Amino acid sequence: MSKQYVIGVLVANISGVLSRVSGMFTRRGFNIDSLTVGETETAGYSRITVAFHGDEDIKERIVTQLEKLHDVKEVEVMDQHETVVRELLLLKVRNTAENRQDIMTVVEIFRSKIVDYSATALICELTGETSKIDAFIDLMKSFGIMEMCRTGIVAVERGENCLKTAVQPDPV
Amino acid sequence: MNGMLISGAGIVAETLIEQGCDTLFGYPGGQVIDLFDALYEKREKIRFVLTAHEQGAAHAADGYARATGKVGTVIATSGPGATNLITGLATACLDSVPLVAITGNVPCSLIGRDSFQEVDIVGVSMPVTKHNFIVKDVNELADTLREAFRIAKSGRPGPVLVDIPKDVQTACCEFEPESAPAAPEPVRQASDHRLQKAAEMIAAAERPYIYFGGGVISGNASAEVLALAEKIDAPLGCSLMGLSAVPSDHPRFLGMQGMHGHYAASAAEDEADLVIALGARFSDRATGKKERFSRHFSIIHIDIDGAELNKNIHAKLTIRGELRDAVSRLTAITKQKRHPAWRKRIEALREEETRRTQESHDVLMQKLGSTADTPRLTHFEIIDAVSAAVPQDAVIVTDVGQHQMWTAQRYPLHTPRTFLTSGGLGTMGYGLGAAVGAFIATGRRTVLFTGDGSFGMNLTELAAAVSEHANITVIIMNNGVLGMVRQWQTLFFDRRYAGTTLNRQTDFVKVAEGFGAKAARAASPAELAAALAEAGKQDGPFVIDCVTDCNELVLPMLPPGGSIDEIITAIK
């Protein structure tokens, strides 16, 4: 059964590593829904979060193929129920007298923020799970979206489960 | 600091020696002059073999590696030199051959500016190498090269490329030699729990069959695999890459299975109730129709590479681990079994195979007899004459096509690493370079079986074979067509021979002589025997252009995606 998986991939922070990881997906015919990359708490490591749709079999193949890459240090399939998943959206919408109040209402309900205000445009910032972001964008469409940019998923598991970059400090 | 201050080029030469490299195949160029200069300094320790083309150098390093199990090394310049390696790297990658390829590149300051002979070879070679590096700091050069050797030979072996810009070759830094070559990374051993489960499955099976692949050769596990077969009373069959792991005449060995495999091997696998896959990856060429794998039998799949498990087929039990260790531990905990009924069935399948082979041969002879108005040799005659004429320890190399399959089916092999062929990538033109590398590595008589199509691709390496006095007997099965594709056209495309009729006027005897090699043409068993006798006395390559008929087919043939019931064993 096809569903969305989110995996965390800890990699050596060296040039070309993103090509190796994304290239594996391309070469073996796996589709990526979203891919983000950034630094970690330890110098020399980056963390890539990949979301993709597939069945159990595809997920296994992706994980084992990633583990074979020399620059990949650890791969973790995030437990859907035990993971905090977030995405950031910046959305620029047309600022008009007749729409302004409605936009403000949506912004408030979604706990979004207006981060820029000009005579003709507003920029809204929103953080949340993918479904929340999608719903927000849907509502904004009627007001005239001028441009938008979303980061893709980042995810961290709750509690003690960690993608370890180095020796972890003991819990106090 | 007690290291010496030397140049990057010097570090490459020193590190290669330190890593046990004794032979380097390659071709010089503008961005590797410094490397060549440093290697010239060390020419007593590293033999440099100049090929005619970088592709040939990559195949030669591959042949060297396959024939010995050591890491093969190849060097090429930037740009076209580097891209010419790609087919060789891909060939090695798909067949898990340990290689280290060194390329020069333009100085760091010129990278990314489309400089003369600049190519992003790290980007280009990424999907066809196990890993690759570009070294931009001379201080990291020695350790990167060590890491390249380590990766190449660790776990499932493969090719690694190291790209070295020219300014890194000329920059100097401290160098401290290591006392020993890089040790391969320790591999995960099979879990006791899973081996126990495997033993239980074997105990419950009545018709076990062992399917093995190239992992048995790279994992030096031939004896262990045979011991398991003996203990559980199972027949064995293999993929193309598994050939030479066990002696062809071993009573339990049924030969290669799959698309052009032996009937008895494919049929035995189909009738088995348990398939034990060892160091094999269920390639579509070895398996045919995949659906049958979920239908008939359960599978135990043991491999060193976890990514192969459940990749092409789903196994009931997967075991990741070093093959030799896993198989010997499995044998130790498995109860001795005897399966007289299964044995009898295997014997019946063998008899059926003999009958079908004879029938196929009779049909062929009838057809050739009625159409051939000129003398010619059959592949049976050629392979049997060669195996009778050359020493048992000869290294057999093939190109790709019909001749490859015939050789794989029929040539008697005795020891591991005596059969070198491009299995996964199916690289026409692989053979001559690989034969040069294999001869240089072993010093033993090397035989290349090739076709007029494959040979035409890289015959320029005859130049290297002559220069290196390589004792290579080249057997060209010359049928004037691209036989394997033509065979598909015969069977599946209504005999519409699009693009497969060569119609060349090439005289391979003259070509060989032009390169300074000896050569002869053979159209009859007597001529072939005389040529082989002559070739055996030669110091250097000897080309035998064998006249064959374009209507010979590789049989049996399991049509792509077909099942054992659809196997073609004779074409009337």
C-alpha cells in the first residue's frame, strides 16, 4: 500500500553529497516529494530529510541503497506517530481594501504571521505540517497569490530517538 | 613531523606502491604529465602498461583484478581521457570488480570555466562507481587514495575514481608512508538466529537447489558452497558471473542457469521446493519470469550487500553477511540430508538436456549441411578444439554476444578466476583489454573468445598486446553478422535483419599482421588445430579468424520474462 514516508539521512558535510543522495533516487526511479538539507549540531555533518510516496518494499530499497553510499552515515525511517514534522511557507498575497480583513481572519485562524506589509502586497509566514500548509494555500488562492515558497519537510523524532552525529550527552 | 616533503604526484606514486599496486594501466595526457613523471621515477616498482585507448586500459585493469582478486589500477588524463574510462568503470561496477581509477584534471583555479579538456568526471562517473573523490588539497591526497583502495575492496567490491587537479599534483606536503595497504572494512557477519532459521528451512526441504553468483568468487567461498551442497544433497547452478567458482565437471554442478543457461539447471530451479541463493542478485538474465519466484518455492538469499536482499525478488529468508563465513556456519549447523528421489529427478533432467542438446545439434548440422556451400566451423568444434589445445589453467576471456554464451555453456573451467566476462553491463569490446590485463597479471596463457562484432570495437588493443608480448590466443567466431541481436530478430522480429548484417570487407588476419601479431584463418577442424598449435608456441598474441555460419543460434533460450515451459531448445 502506498503511503508517505519521511526519512532522516545523516551525511558527511562535503561537496557533492546532495548529488549522490538525490542521484540515487533518480537513477533507481524513486520519486521525491520533498527534500531539505541543513547543518546539524555537529560540524562536519549535514542532515537531509526526504519525503516520498511508496510501499514498504520501495521504502526498504531506498533505505538500503542510501546506506550503501559512502558519505551517508545513518538513515532513519521516521515513525509517523512519534515524529514532529514541520514545513515553513512564505506566501505573498495581493493586498486590497476589500480582501484585507478576510486575509487577516485566515492568518489569525491558522496562527500565521504577516511578516511584510506594503500598499499592494502582504507576505504571510506559516509553519506547520504539510496538510495545514496545503489548506492555508487553498484559502489564499481566492485572494490572489502573487508568489510563494515552501521549504519542504523537516522532521525530528520525539523523545530519546536521535540520528546520532557523535557521542550524545547523557540525559540528566 | 618526520615525513618527507614531496609533491602530490610523488605522493600518488608512493601511495600506490604502499597499497600494493605493481601494475598500472593507462594513457598519458596534459593533466597527468606530473603523475607520469613521478611514476617514471618508480618504474622499477610499478609496471606501467600503455594501452591504445583509455577504455582498453580500464578493461585491462578490470581483467587484472578479476584474474587475481587484487585491486586493478588505471590512470587517464582529464576530459576525454577520463570520459573514455566510463564504459570500463560501468562494466566493473555492475560486476563488482575492485578498481581504482586516477584521473588528472585542470588546476583548481580553472575548474568550472570549461577549460581545455575539462570535464566534471566526478559528476559523470558518480552513477557508475562505488564512490569517487576529487582531491583539492594536497594534504588530503595520500589518505584519499588509501580510502579509495579500502572502499574498492571492502564488502562488495567495486570501482572508485580519484580525480586530481594538476595544481594538487605539483603542490608539496609532508608524506608519511603507511606500513601496510589499507585493510578492508570489517563486514557484518550473518546472525546466528537467521542461520538457524535457514537450517530449519533446509531440514524441511525435499528438493533443495543452490543458485550461486559472482559473490562466491569474490568471497573465496567455492569450497564452502560445495561443502554445503554435499551435506544437504543439493544440485548447484549459477549465474554467468558465478562461472569458474566450481569445476564444470563437478557431479553436482548443472551449469549456468537462465536465459541461455543449461536446461537442467533452469528446470531444476523451477522444480525445487527451496532455492538457496548465494552471492547472486537474481538478474533478469539469470531468472527469466519473476512471478514464478513467488509461486513454486521458498528462497533463502545470502549476500554481503544488504541492498541486494529483496531488491529483485522477495526471499522468505534474507541473510546479510560475508558469504564464506555464513555458508560454513550454515553447513556446520545443518543436518546431513539425502534426497534420493530428487537426485533421480535431476539425473532425468540431465538426460533430457543431453537429448535436447543432441537434437538441437542435429537440427543445426542438417541446416548447415543444406545451406553451407563453403567450409566453416561450428561453435562446438571451436570450443572443444581450444579447450583440448590450451593448458587447464588458461584464463578464458570473452567479449559479448553469441560467442560469449556458447563459451559460458560449454568451455570446461576448473579453478576460480579463470573465466572473465562482462556479465552485468554486457560490454562488447571488453575482451581484448581484459585479456591483456589478465595475461599481465597471471603470466598464463590467455584465450579471448570474441566475435567479429565485438572484436571490431576495440581491436586496437592488439597494439598493446604486441608491445607487452601478451600470450593471448584470440578466437574470432566470425559469422559476418551481429549474431545475438540477429538471433532475436530471427526469433521475435520475423527475420527482419535491421542493422545486424555487417557485410564488412575486413580481413582480420591482415589487420592482426598489421599490428605485428601473428594470425591465421580457420575454416575446418584441421586448420583450427594447426593454428592453435602455432598459437601455443607464440610469444605474443595470435589471432585465429574462425569462419562460422550466421544461422547458428544460442540454445537453449528462455525468452525474456519466459518460464521453463517456454524454453526454446531447437529451431526447426
